[in-house]
Amino acid sequence: MKLHGTMSVKNNQLYIGNVSCSELREKYLTPLYVLDEELVRDNCKEFVKHFRVEEDENRVAYAGKAFLPMYMCNIINEEKMYLDVVSGGELYTAHKSNFPMEKILFHGSNKTMDEVEMGINLGVGRFVVDNFYELDLIEKICNRKNKKQKIYFRITPGIEAHTHNYIKTGQIDSKFGFTLENGDLDRAIKEVKKYNNIELVGIHAHIGSQIFDIDPYLDEVVIMMNLVKSIKEKHDIEIKEVDLGGGIGAYYTKEDNVKTIKEYCEAIINKSKEVCRKIGINLPILVIEPGRSIVANAGSTLYTVGAIKNIKGVRTYVSVDGGMTDNIRPSLYQAKYECSIASKMCDDKVNRVTIAGKCCESGDILISDVNIMDIETLDILVVPSTGAYSYSMASNYNKIPKPAVVSVSNGNSRLICKRQSYEELLELEMQLELTY
């Protein structure tokens, strides 16, 4: 198992943020999400530095869908970043954490009327408009409220990056954005010029997630900058901001060939400058939206081992007290993870086992056929790189409460999301007497 951030091994025990996993289980129970706050902040600083936020006024907008408790909003704000939200719930979370609304990009392919109105009322900086319905809705609400709203148009640039089919978004056959080839974008721009309450200031594209190759991003830069020039020539609108989305891959297993934040940022900036010089346009403000690459490796999940089932000559199942309810990615995307026993970090990996979750589903398998140390009931199993899309996609399937989240740093731990109780699990349910 690769150690990330502040992970260290002392006396055969795994520590994160200089806090032992044994101490964390004793204090907070399991399953437990553990956030390495120092690594989160270091990643934020790397993006801000190498994307030249201060020098060139570029922007790094954290993709909140990866992981967005209010505490994370506070970190993002302190680290001089913008925030990308995709729902009313994420926007409300940012609002309650006192995140600056003018630094929010509001995404979403089917924003409801209530969500659009909330965004306008709160004063979000940019709506990333996905379709004609949303465009018309924003204009009507702004007109009623006598407000003006800045927007980006989201486009599908026709780039198919090598990633899982479920997380491809840049190809033509996508539910997201205005398509270039069929003239939708031109029609949208003509429409927005008729409106009095909307100002088109930018364009946005996102080609997918968990992408390791930089070349698709460079292709995206070429398309987007030429589009900036085309919009100026055809519609006399200067696009001042170009949002290139996120999607840079994070390490999960040895199979992942991860680029550094520096490599990614410098390649984007250098290519943008080169293309703008070549086609003779001013360099717009550049925006990127990293999510997974900031929090994935900063998160780990701790489980307690329960039943161990050895089917001789077939397989050994090691069951833990969590599973697909706290990490759906293996079941949904066939995502792969590493793991270890937190109290046996230096032991030889002599056993081949399959880590199973506790849900009543045959598909609730966290890790298949992994080599691991001698494993016993009540051992602490640690699965690293669960910081992105684990807590945010957690569910109550099988009526299982959601785990707690703790932040660790410099030998201290802090509860940032409490464990859901059985009483809280039933909070939304009505206890009614049958009347028939």
C-alpha cells in the first residue's frame, strides 16, 4: 500500500497526521473517513502556485462534488480558491459556511427553478449554463428581480478522453452542454444577445474524470481558444474567461500513471499562451476545476474486520463493517483500491483475500484478490485514497447509517461530520397509524 501525505509507520502501526489509526478507531469507531488536512492544503497550494493564480489572475475552482462538508468549504476559501457547485444542496452548504458567493461557479445540467432562484438570490458569481431551458429561466428570474447575471456557456468539445464510460463528458454524445457541430452554441449566443439581464463572460468544457494523459487537455485548449476567436468574429462578444474543467487523474493503484499538479498546470498555461499568440487573441483568464486530485489521496477509510470465510481452493472472504454504502465506486465503476492492516504495516503480505462489505448484495465487494498480511477478526483495515466520491456518494442502503469524518493534522484529530445515529436515520420518516 502506497503511503500518501502525512502517513507514516511507527512500531508497525499506521499513523495519519501523526495520529495512530488505533487511536482513531477507539475515539470515533468505524467505519471512519479520515482526512489528511495537511495534504489537502498542500495540494491546494500547489494548484494555486502552478496555475499562476496571483501572477496572472487565473482561477482554481475546487469541484465540490468530490467532497463538500462545510469544513472543506472553509479550507478552500482559506487557500484562495473558487468553488464549483452542482446542486442547490452544495450551494446551500457553501452559503452556510460563509463561502464568498461571488467565487462560486454554479454547474448542473438540469438546475431546477428553485435552484436557479437560490443562486440568483445569493449572488453566485457565474452560472455555467447547460441548455436553452436554463438560459431562459435565468433571464426570466433576473428580469423579475431586476438583477443581472454573469454566465458561462458549457460546450461539448467532441473530445473522448480515455476513462470509464460513466465519467466521460466531453464527447458529442453527452447529456452536458451545447454541441458545437449542430450549431446549438451559435443559436445560444444569438439568443443571449437578445436578453437584458444576462452577460456572457466565459465558456466552459469538461472532458471527463480520472484522466492521466495531458494531451486531451491540450486538444481542449486549441478548441476553446479558437472558439473564443470565432465568437468575437461572428458575434462581436469578447470571451474573457475560459474554464477548462477538471478531471486530472489521482493515484489508486500501481496501474495509475499520475502526472504532477505542476506538469498539468504548466502544460495548460503554456499551450494556452502558444495558441493565443498563434491565432492573435488576448489570453483570457484561465479556470480549472480540480476535485479528485485535491482530496482523493488525502482521504482514507478505516474498517473493523468481522467474519472471515475461507472457501478452500476457491477464495477467502474478509468482511468489514462498511462497504458499498460508504464507497460505491468499486460497485459502480469497478474502481480498484489498495489496502493494509493498520497494526501490521511491516508484516509480509502472505495471504490473498477478497475484501467484502456488509450489505446484502453479492456485488458489495470493496477489493478483489488482494495480497495482505495475516488478517484476523477485529483488525483495522485501512483503504487509502477514498477522499473523493466516497462520503459524497454514501447512502443509507440496508438502513446503514453514514460514517463519521475526522480531520487529522499535527497529532490532533477533529470531528467534522458526526456519525449518523439510528434516530437520525429515521428523521424524515412519518410514523402514521393505518386508517384502512
